[in-house]
Amino acid sequence: MEELETKEKILKGAEGLFTRYGIRSISMDDIAHHLSVSKKTLYQHFADKDELVTMVTEAHMASSKKMYEAIRKHSENSIDELHKIGMQVRRHMEEQNPSLLFDIQKFHPKAWSVWVEYKDNFIHSAIVRNIKQGIKDGLIRPEVSAEIFAQFRLATIQICSDEQYFPHGKFNMAEVQSQVFEQFVYGICTEKGKKLYQKYKETNHQPHLNSVL
């Protein structure tokens, strides 16, 4: 039990540092110092930094799945779900170092494959489900292809994090992601859906996710 608790402590501590400062700038020494443990303890649980980054990524994706499933469960309809997701995306981007995704992609291919699998499977399926339900409820335009727009949304997530298009020194990543997300929502909604989305924005309809957050 103590071994498991130590490993969980390291994972959570490392995730906090990576989220705040990025991955490349944080060493195993930094993590050991931050957690007040020895480097020997780190290497008892993780072969190297690459393995630690991969396991942090896996844990984060698992947590994200629970969070977004809770959002779906507590949403009144597809538009309410999109609004809550939009709020969560902005909150997440405000807390995250802009270089985080770039660091994973360039320096940690195993962790990157975890993110790609999560994006291409879980997020893709969630978008397709949301769009189909929205069409059924008359909130999303019937001519919208769920598969095409799911792929489009995944592409915009990637582009918004790419410094080639949005240099971190020039653009606020939370604002970029939020504006692009909103244009996606308004682009697929019927007039009824747009009015409902605006209503949720104006009333700041908050998610009830205490069970998982």
C-alpha cells in the first residue's frame, strides 16, 4: 500500500510541475526536490523520465475520460454538454503551460501515442455522439456530418496548440482554444441551438462534477 501511495504521489506531483512549467524544463531532480523524496525513490518506481511522462499522461487521460463522462451525464442536452466542455477547455488551458503538448510530441513519443489514441478514439466518439444527439433534438443542423465535423474539431485542437500558427508569445492559448471552440459550436447549431447555447453562456450554467473533480 505504501509503495502504491508513493507512486501516486510522484505521478500527481510530476503532473503538477509539467502542467505549470512544461515537460522539457523539469528534470527528475526538480521532481525529487519538489516532492521531498530522493532520486533513488523516483527510479524505484520509474525507469526514467520518459516512462514517468508516459504514465503521467495515461493517468491524466483516464482522469479526463471520467470528467467528460460526468459532463455528459449531468448535461440537459447536447448544447448544455458543449457549453460545459467549453468552460472546461478554457479552465484547463488557463492552467496549462503552452509548451506542454509540444514537449510531449517532440520528446516523448510513447506519451504522444497515448494522447493521440485518446484524441482519435475517445474524443472522436464523444463528438460524433454529441452531434448525432443534437441533430435528433433539433439543436444541430441535420446536414452536418458527425464524422466530418468530429475530424474537423480534432484538427482544430491540434492547430490551436501549434506554435507555427499561434506563437505562444503572441497569443493566449486559452483564448485561442475558446474562440475556435465557440466558432465550431455556432457553426453546427440550428438557430434554436445557438439561442440555447447563448442562454447557457449568459447564465453561466455550471457543471456539477464534484464526484470526479
